[in-house]
Amino acid sequence: MLINITGMVVRFFLIVALTISAWSAQAYDKQALIESYFSVVMVRGYNNDGGMAYGSGVVVAENTVVTNCHVLRATKQPWISRGEDTYPITTVKADVWHDLCLVTTQNLPTKPVIRGDSRKLTRGQEITAIGHSNGVPSPITSVGEVQGLYPMAAGNMIRSSAKFLMGASGSGLFDMDGKLVGINTFKTAGNGGSIHFALPVEWLAKLEQTEASTEFPIRGMALWEEDEDRKPFYMRAAVPESRQDWPTLEKVSTQWTAQETTSPDAWFSLGLAELSLKHYDQAANAFEKTVRLDNSFVEAWFRRGEVAQKLGDNQTVIAVESELQKIDPELVSVYEQYLGCKKGCAP
């Protein structure tokens, strides 16, 4: 009998399994992650009605912090806060469309982070988000995995399961060697859980070459605020997915697969919609195309097995188990738990 498990629980199973595997292999750098933690600061300021505007930032050079420009929309005199210490912001370099701002201050006693490369990330790779969620004075750490990588100019937009809350806009997304790979910027929300996106760290290089200004607040629209029908498909699909609006996700994903026929993310999105609508044959076809395009797409393999079980296709259920064995043997037991196979999935 198939256990009815939502997508959030599927991802929880996978994150736990992969985290245990990574930790057992000591595939992370404790000291580097600690240093990254202390590189994250708060960006604050009073808005027009006297309330407090706040976000997060990451020290990327001497006396220089990157944050999201939308953090600076409501305040004329922002400052950086680190513990009980404050540092007035003196200048800003703004790329409003990409929602990245570099602000400078003086005497900030914080070591800059080491920058990584979003183009070297892989789906399922463990990452961690560090930011001042909800305005708390100490940074909060959230471990997750890379769920999607979307090529942009000079880097990859990153979808991750590393959560960040209000106040963490502009915070850092780090690999497990403590290298900054992205800037946490926007997310969707709904009954199905939030979907989190980070801008590629590579965009900082061009921003650093622009002219500085002393004018606040920052004005202008960011790319993720574009009209819905003008956004890239991975953004358009995120909203109905998080809201569990499966008919809309089916419509968007059908358009996505038609325009980007070789995108595993597009086919997975369509498969998720068809599965949730109980269109099992269509879901099986979509997930099959997903794993053929990306053989390491673990969640797609899980979903392919789930659909096969619903269709009574035991041969495919077992075949999926064999593929997961090749990717990571520890995934097999997670897969069996997911499908409710108490003594293995073989009949």
C-alpha cells in the first residue's frame, strides 16, 4: 500500500539521507562555515513612518557589504548592524533590476567571505543559508539542498530548500566549504511550502565596476517583480507549485516543456502537476523524460517509482531502485520507506 507523502516530506527524506552521507564523508569545512557565519550582518534603517526597515547582508570586501536593493527602498539613512555595533552606510552601487546593491561603510571589523561559483553547483548538492531572519540579532542557519539551477548571464539562478524568512533578504547562500555561491533574494509561499531563490554570486563582479552613489532610498523594479507572463518559466511555475494549484501548474509546465524541450526542470514540473491531478500515465511520461535528461535527478526517480506503483508497474518500481543504488546506495532505504515497501520493493 502506497504511503501518501507530500512533496515536502519527500524532500525532507532526501535531505536527511544526503546530509547523513555528506557528514559521514566529512564533506564540509567546519571552520570555513563558522567564518561565513560571522560574515553575515544586518542592514537596517528607519522608514518614513518611523518603523524599522531591515534585511541582511554579506561582507564581500573590506568595508563592503552586498544586500538586496529592495532592502534599501524605505530608508534614507541605512546602517549596518553587527551585534550591538552599528556602522553608517556611506555609498551604494546599485543594480536595481538584478536586485543587488553593494554598500560601503568604515571600520567594519569583519573578514570578507570567499566567493564560490554558482556554475559549479549540482542538483542535490548540500548548501546552507545564513541570515538574520525576522530581524533577530544573531544569524540563523538553514541547511538544505540545491533543487534547481537556471542559467542566467554570468551565473546560475539557484532554487534551494535552505529556508530564509522575512528579514533575510540579502543574506548568503553558501556551499559546505563556506564559499558564497548566492544571495538569498525572493521566495514564494503557499500550502505546499515556500520555494526559495538566490541570485548568482558572479553578478557582483560587474556591479563592483559601476559608479557609487550616496542617494537613498533605492528605487526601481527587480526582475522577480516583473509581470507574471513575462517572467521565465521557472519563476512562473513556482507560484502555483507552492500554492498547490495543480491545474495552473499543468498549464504553465505544458508551455514550459514546449519551449524548453530539453529542460529536466520543465518536465519534472509537468510530472508533478499530472501526478497531483491523478493523470498517472501523463505523469509517468513526464518523469521518464526528466530522468532521461538528468539521470541524477533524485526526486524525479522517486516520483517515477511512485507513479509506477500507482499503475501497478512493479518492473519499473524495481528498475528505479536499481538506478538509485547507482546514485547513492543510502537512497534505496529512503525510497523503500517512501513507497511503503517494508521488506523491499521486489514482489
